[in-house]
Amino acid sequence: MANINNAPWTENFHITSLLVNPLGRLGLYGLLNLLQETAWIHAEKMGFGMQDMEQQGLFWVLTRQSLQMKTWPRFGENIQIQTWLRAPEGAFVAREFAILTQSGEEIGLCSTSWLALDRQSKKILPAETLRPWDQIAHARSTGITPEKIPVTGTYEKIAKYRVRNSDLDINQHVNNTKYAQWILDAIPYDLHKSLKLNTYSVNFLAETHLGDEVEVHRNCSSPDVQLATHGESAYKGLRVGDEKVLFTAVLGWEKRK
Amino acid sequence: MANINNAPWTENFHITSLLVNPLGRLGLYGLLNLLQETAWIHAEKMGFGMQDMEQQGLFWVLTRQSLQMKTWPRFGENIQIQTWLRAPEGAFVAREFAILTQSGEEIGLCSTSWLALDRQSKKILPAETLRPWDQIAHARSTGITPEKIPVTGTYEKIAKYRVRNSDLDINQHVNNTKYAQWILDAIPYDLHKSLKLNTYSVNFLAETHLGDEVEVHRNCSSPDVQLATHGESAYKGLRVGDEKVLFTAVLGWEKRK
């Protein structure tokens, strides 16, 4: 039974071995999965879940995501993730998140941007008319707007992957979190030890399918990690078959002290 | 503070989106991670954890694992995993597991086989003399003995992977559960939909490292999944660089009705 109100939804998570990186902390890929899990649970409670949408001939598409993290939780810690919806602006609905320690200290914020599409026509629907937003939308804003990431300048290919069975999620789609994992896997391991990730922004431009070959390219004007103390590195994902840009992403980092 | 007693240890888990396969059930890879998580927690409580062992100049090596599953839990369900230690036979210590539904119905059993090695000499230590086993070992036996898996007959190469950053765990080693994921990824997706996995047995023969190329080979005498209603398929993992056999595995399956 749908439970329509605008209160933020909170899920508690324990940071298990499956969620941590070799540095012993919750990694970006693990966190993105926890955000997704929280969003799924909240959407279902609200009668907004995938099955609810399906019954109405609709589906949600995640178009952009932007995350800011101050501290990455350690293996064995407990965290809270809060999520809420914002009133749509045009066709876009924003789902926002706050990541908190067990004692309530805010260590991260995230904003995601969604479009509602018609299953048949694949047309974008005017989100404003879909729901009684004044009953659903929460006033809090993270202040984060997931922007369009431009694809300009020269890129170099740094990795190539083939989409595997294990990239598919419960919806039989390549899970969006895998795009982040491909980027992280394309970054030399030693850099993961010397750099701390502060921000992650991604635009989802096209879907990938089982067996697709995907190249990860790095923008050549991204700052040199040997020289800079902090900076932003830009990436894009390209399907080998049709050279379609699948995603663009920017990772903001600083050197560990 | 170590808490040495022989009582089985129980951990409770919620089956999240990160743990399920596209069929909406806990997958082998997810389950192996939960078993590992349970083992790690229990080992630490017992003063047997990796750090405890390190202080004594020792480390544990997982050599064999064998799992029998009756039912695979669904997305959103809660399960219990129990673990206990068995008195060593020669150098080998067995850690066993029972997988139960929330209401206590046993849906799976697993046995793992471990060796204690000296960090310096890499020599196998006589496990029998390492601990007061009469205080630690539990009487229950799953009845499963992880056997040596023979490497005989003809094999065909079915996949090749390069070890990625995301294959490394908190110990900076390629996590043993990844070997299972490589096999599952090498099996055509359609077979995952038509076959149910009943058993999984693996022998860990050599460690892999970041950047290694690993081939998955399938034993040609494994039964034809088009004709048989059930059977066992044998696999091995091979490092391209030195052709070393890294692991052998057998998956027991039946056709879904």
C-alpha cells in the first residue's frame, strides 16, 4: 500500500566487506549501490516503484547524478542514508540524499535527476502533472544541481570492457553503478591509494547491453595528478560498436596528506 | 578481546539489490560474500582474525570450499548464516556454515578448508598444535567434505578476464569470491535463466594479481545442458602468463521446471 507523504526516508546500513575498497573504506561503487537501494525502498513505499510505474505504462530514467563526500566511512561502521523528492522543474524530478554517520553527522550529499517516460511511445512525460507534488515534495535542498557535463577537447582511451552477466541488475539492465566501477577500474591502482575522491558527477546518455564493448576515455586536459594537489578529471564512456557516448563523468579529487 | 568458545556464531543478513542476480534471487557471488563476511566476524571474535594471525607471524589460506543449496533466497528476504569450526584433521581446519531462512528453515550448507601458514617460511603449520581445539571445535558436521577436484580430460576456453582494481578486497588480494564470478560470467546468460545451481565446489590453487590475464576453461566432457535434465559442469582457471592452474571448480545444476 502506497504511503504518500513528504517526510524524508531513512535507511541504516552496516559497511560490510562487500562494500569496501582495498583501503578499507566504503568505496564509490558501494555507496552508489546503497543510495540506489535506499531510493528503491522509498519509491516502493511511495507507490513509485518500478512495478507501480509499469502498471501505469511508465518508467523512470536516471539521467544525472552528482555526489559530494566529505568522509568515506570505514569497514564495520554503520551509516544512515536519507532520501526525499523535490518538486519537479519541467520534466525533471530530483531525488536527493544525505549520508550521515551513526551519530547523525552529515558526511555526504547527493542529488539525482529523473525523467518519467511512456513505455509505449518512449516520450518524456511532464512530471509536474503526474503526481500531487505538494503532498510529496520535501522542502530541503542539498543545493547540488547535477549539471550537463560537456564533451569537449581531446580524450585518450584508457580501458576497454565487455559488458558481463554480473553487470546486470534485477531489472536485467546494466546497472548505472557499473559505469562508476568501470571508471574506477580504469584508474591506475596506485592513484587510488594517493588520491581522495571528493565529488562524482555523471550523465547517463545511453543504455548498454550484455556483450557490448565499452571504452573508457579520459579527457587529456584533466590536471596531472603528479603535479596538482587537487583537481577534476573528466571521463566518457563510448560503445565500440556505434561510437555512441554512453556516459560522461567528472571525478573531483585531492591528494591524500 | 578474544572470546574463545565453541558455540556456532550467527549473523543476520537482508538480501539487498547488491546481492541479487537478474533473476531477483541471492546469487552465488552474493552468498559467497555473505559467508566470508560471517567467517571474518566470527574469526575476529575468536581472536583468529587476520590481524591476530599477523601478530603471531601466521596467516590462513582458504584451500577448498563446497556448498549445497536447496533454495536461493529472494530479494528483500532476511536470512541467517551460522558458522562454526571443526577440529583439524592433519593440517586442515574446517569452517562450516548453515544457511537458514528467517524462520529457521535450513536452505543450505557449506564447508571450507583452511591451512595455517608461517608468514616468513610460507611453510604449512600443524593446525592441531596451534590452538586448544577441544575448547573451540564444535561437534556438528555438515557431512560435506570439500574434495580435491581432478584436472583431467579436454577443456575448451570460454572466457578471458584481466584482474581489475575492483577484484581486490580489503586485504589487497584478489578475493576468492571473484573466481566464482568469473565462472558465472563465462556461462551464457540464457543458461542462467534455465538452470538452477544446486552445488558449487572449488579448489584454490594459486593466487592471482592485479593485471593478470585469467582464462576460464570448461571441461568438454561436462554434460550437454540442452539434453540433460541435471548434471555437473567442471571448470578451471588458468593464468595466461605462466599457464598455471589457479582454480578448479564444479557446478552442479538442474533444469528449472
